[in-house]
Amino acid sequence: MVKAVVLGAAGGIGQPLSLLLKNSHLVTELGLYDIVNTPGVAADLSHIATPAKVEGYLPPDDGLKKTLTGADIVVIPAGVPRKPGMTRDDLFKINAGIVEGLATGIATVAPKAFVLVISNPVNSTVPIVVEVFKKHGVFNPKRIFGVTTLDVVRASTFVAEILGDFKKAPDVTVPVVGGHSGVTIVPLLSQSSHPLPSDFTGDKYDALVHRIQFGGDEVVKAKDGAGSATLSMAYAGAEFAFKVIKAKNGEKGIIAPSFVHLTADAAGGEALKKEIGADLEYFSAPVELGPEGVVKINPLGKITDAEKKLIEAAVPDLSKNIQTGIAFTKKSN
Ligand code: NAI
């Protein structure tokens, strides 16, 4: 029995994500919350002949509390998306407060739920959720995740494209580490399950790295003011949610990159900091999942000099983004 909750369920990501969760037999209850339209989205989804019982709430009459009661996994795509010319950090002013409010609800009503943060800027919103949970005395570093799966999905798709074989796309895996914006997105192309040709170096390599780091901009530009990635994000968010649920159900060997807190007692966090060469509090790394959440934060392993340079370039921005999130919660206390 798994109750999944989507906060921001009526939005561009929220609706298709809720559809994918409703379509899965892994979910037996689906709680939808938004400040608009959730009863309609819930009524619509509730006619689909799959096991999950669907309910949708708005803020009045303790809607957030009702949605979160009994939640096992909470996915947060609430907040404003980018328009052309905006970076993810430009969203901070609005989304920080939204995420803080929702995190307070989760910390109060469902403190043991797995929390999957999609709202941008992920590098700052995850620290906000963690600080709120700390304030409520319910923080468990194993259960709070920044969703960076879309970077992995993009990297895998672009590599399959270069290999000239789209049929391979579902099997290609490229670990993407660091954070989730611009230069903090670090694809480890040398560890691709399907290696790139040996002459894929120089400008070609740089162009692919750039495309993975700024792939979101392609969508923002093409949507021309109507938002950012929603459908590919819903796909990626659902993929990650299913991994968390399968691990909760006891399936072994599930590993996925995610932006997590590198707490000293979470196995692997300290070793990873040494590998990165910086005392960062958060990093996106391949994480092994189990019934209680993070089992182990895996090391980066063997990486090339070019990848080392990308990590060095990511650290200053990442560190700044993390501090921005932490400082926001301190200020609003
Ligand atoms: P959207 O504007 O279409 O939907 C956002 C939804 O959040 C709206 O329905 C809105 O009513 C709702 N909302 C606003 N305040 C709320 C509150 N206090 N409580 C509950 N719901 C609230 O935006 P979209 O395209 O769905 O994007 C959502 C977020 O996801 C953005 O911050 C975007 O930057 C981020 N995103 C993250 C990605 C990732 O890889 N992690 C990729 C793409 C987008």
C-alpha cells in the first residue's frame, strides 16, 4: 500500500506526473494538492481504471493536511517555471516561500514520508526543505531528495542520438552529478553505459556537455514564454518516484543520481566530499536506495581530467546556491 502525494498537482508538471502515478500499479492512493483546479484534475484521473484511489484538495478546510495525511511519498512540483532569459536562480524569490510552506506541512503531517523536490532552483529548495525539517526536529537525510533525473534522462537521450540509434535510448545510462542548474550539472560521459566514439573529444565533447547543462533552455526557448520542461520532467519525476517506491517495497540494487544531504553518518557522504575536494553539504551523486531511503551515497569512481575540471567549476555555484537556501530559512525564522 503506497500513498503518493503531488503538491502543485494542477500545473504543467503536476498533471502529467499525476497521470503517470495513477497509471502505475505501485501506487494505491494518490493525493493531489494545488492552490487551483485540483478537484477537477482528481475527478478526471479518478475515472482511469487503475488501483489508486484519487483525492484532490485546495487550501481551504485544511486541504494540505488532508492531502498529506498518510503519505508515504510526496513529490513537489509547485512553483513558477522559467521564461526565456531567466535562470533557475531567478525563480528563487517566489519558489523559496512556496517550498518552505509546503515543507512545513509535510514536517508536521507526514514527517516520515520520502520527499522528492522538483521545484527550482533545486540546489536551494532542497536545503530549504531540510532546514524546515530540522526546525521541526524530524530531519532524516535519507528521505529528502532533489530530483535531478531529467538531467540523466537528457544525457542518455543525447548520447543515444550521437550514437545514431534511438532504439538504444532506454538502455543508455549516463551518470550526471553535482547539482541541477547550468555549470553545476556535471555529466560523467566517460561512465556512459554505451561509450562515445574515441574521437568524440574537443569541441564535440564541449558541445555535448553544454547541451546537457543547458538542455532546459532549448525547451524554455521553444515554448516561447509558456513555461519550461513539463512532459519530460513528469516522465523523469515519475521514473525517480517509482525507484523510491520499489526500494521501499524491498527491491534491491536500485541506484539513481539524486541531490542529497551529505550527512556524516549517511554512508559514503564523507568519502564523496573528499573525492569532490570540497566540504559541500549537498551534492547530486548516484545513491543506492533501500526501504528507508538512502542506503549508500556511491563514490564518483574513476573520472577523466575533463570531468574533474567540470566538478571544480561546479563547486563555487553549488556552494553559493546551497547557502542561499539555508540563509532564506534562517531569515524567515
Ligand atoms: P506551472 O506553473 O505549470 O505549475 C506550478 C503549479 O504550482 C501551479 O499549478 C500552481 O498553482 C502551483 N502552486 C503555486 N503555489 C503553490 C502552493 N503554495 N501550493 C501548491 N501549489 C502551488 O509550473 P511547472 O512547469 O509545472 O513547473 C513547476 C516547477 O518545477 C518550477 O519551479 C520549475 O522550474 C520546476 N522544474 C524542475 C525541473 C527539475 O528538473 N527539477 C524541470 C522542470 C521544471
